[in-house]
Amino acid sequence: AQEQLRQAQKMEAVGQLTGGIAHDFNNMLAVVLGGLELAKRHLHTGGPDAQKHIENAMEGANRAAALTRRLLAFSRAEPLLPEAVEAGALIDGMTELLDRTLGDGIAVETEDAGKGWRIWVDRHQLENALLNLAVNARDAMEGQGTLSFVTGGITLAENEVGECVAGDYVTIEVGDTGMGMTPEVLERVFEPFFTTKPVGKGTGLGLSQIFGFVRQSGGEIGIDTAPGKGTQVVLYLPRHVGEGAVPEAAPAAEDASEK
Ligand code: ADP
């Protein structure tokens, strides 16, 4: 019975993962289709922007290809591919993609209040997580409002946020001026398949997937929200100390000698 339970849990995890990937893939296809649609229009009018839109579509397609490569890597049980990432720079690198994804009515503001701390994290997964949060924010703002990304650094005591261990964290706060959430919605947002969006629009897998990724990366998530007041999602990701490609001994390594 124990083995059956474990098998069932494993199948559930696989189902969640597959759905999460379909969700991301859908976002990327939206970028591809949007770019092609615009390119088509410009071809008709003979405008010079067609090339640019095709390049945008290609970027979306490349992202989708990278995602399927990761899926293959996962099915071979390969781990995440973490590297030292500077959050502010990563977000700056996403501004064009965000502008295209969000549409004209939504302004994007970024503020780097960080201390230059870096994160040891899978860069592509983090980009996907931020893109997912941006799409949620867009939906909550119904086309009008401000999306902000604020990066920072904080030293947390043990369990100060969720189940974090004591230490330095890079924070990435994704804020919107949208409809916000009721306490009932907030309580359930990390549940797989929980969605308040119409059928065909929401899968309910965005936040549960982000939660899984952040926890797997040694981090935590906090959400500050109220109906009519907008939403702030804060990712706490453990600080990477060390210069090179290899992370310096994490706190957990201290007792390695005893094993
Ligand atoms: P989906 O976006 O497919 O519904 P998520 O897991 O990403 O799945 O989100 C679950 C639910 O949480 C959403 O349906 C919505 O009700 C709520 N939600 C998520 N992000 C926001 C936000 N920024 N503002 C308001 N509600 C949100």
C-alpha cells in the first residue's frame, strides 16, 4: 500500500509537471503567433517592420524549443541547471519580451534596490516563472495598469517566511495594480488546477509550478494582496556567495563531514 501511495504521488507530480509545461508552452506560442500575425500585416502594407516581428516570433519559438529540451532532460531525471544569476540584469534582459506579452495599456517599471547579490538558480526556469507572474498580473489588470519588478536583498531568520532557513536572500517582487485576491482565493492559489479564470484561459498551474520551482531552488514565496488593491508576489531566492561557477559551501554543507 505504501508503494502504491508513492506511485500515485509520483503520477500526480508528473501530471502537474506536464500541465505546467503545457501552460508555459502556450505562453510561448502566443508570442510566436503574435509576432507572425504582426509580420503578416506588415507584409501586406509593405512596412519595414516585418523582419523585426519575424525575429520576435523566432525568439518565442526558440524558447519553446528550450522548454522541450528541458522536458527531455527531466525525463532523463537530470537536475535543474543552476548558475549565478543577477536578478536585476535578468529582468532588464526580459523587457522587450514583457512589452510584447503585456500590450500597450500596461506600463512596466523596474527598480533594482538590490545589493548586487546573485542567486544560484536555473536561469531559464526563473525567466519562465517571472513571465508567468507577468501574465497573471496582466490578466488581473484587464489591460490597464502598472506592472513593477523590484529586486532587493534581505537577511531572514529561520522560518521568517514560510520554511526558509536563516540566511541572505535575493528578493524579486512582482507587483500589479490589478483586481487583487480575496482571502479565499489567496488560500488556494498554490493548489494545482485552482483557477478563477474562464475555461480555456486558465489552467491553474502557473503558481503551483512556480511554487515547486522556488522551493526546489531553496527559496520561498510570499503574496501580499487584497481585493481592489493589487497584488505583490515576492520570490525569496537564496543568495549565491562566491565568485566562480561553483557555489561556496551552503549552510547545509557544514555537517557534511559528519555524514
Ligand atoms: P491561472 O493563471 O491559470 O489561473 P495560476 O496558478 O497562475 O493559474 O493562478 C491561480 C489563480 O490565482 C488565478 O486564477 C487567479 O484567480 C489568482 N491570481 C494569480 N495571480 C494573480 C494576480 N496577480 N492578481 C489577482 N489574482 C491572481
